[in-house]
Amino acid sequence: VRSHWEVENRLHWCLDVQFGDDYARARTGHVAHNLALVRHIALNLIRLNTSVKTSIKTKRLLAATSDEFRAALLGLAVEPETDGDEEED
């Protein structure tokens, strides 16, 4: 019973509250399943990101408004190149 509620509290509650999963109106074909997969992936990426210590809600807002944060969240951020003039110690 505890393991069931752990899953409920950790995953489904976050999807319901943060992503409005209960209010989703996509019901035709495979749309509901596909959107659920996208939400799960997005939630996992947000949870794995430790660059900013803040809530899931704030990370979603950052991802929506900041191209740099969204790229880092998706693992697309490119490290700045060094010009080769610097010496390594």
C-alpha cells in the first residue's frame, strides 16, 4: 500500500498539479497517450536538472521563457569554446 501511494504522490500528483493532467481534453486516437509520455519526459528532465534549486513550477516557467535554460534542460547546451590562448595548469 505504501509503495502504491509513493508512486501516486511522486508521479501522478505532480502531473495533476503541475501539468494540469486532469484537465487535459485530448481524447481521440493516441493523443492522450502521446501527451502523457511527453509530460512524463518533461517531468523527468525537470527533476534531473540540478543547475537551479527551485520548484518544478518555477523550472517550467524558466524553460518556457529562457532559451538557455530550456537548452540546458534538454541537454542541448553547447559549452563555450576556448580560444586556445589560455594555459592549463
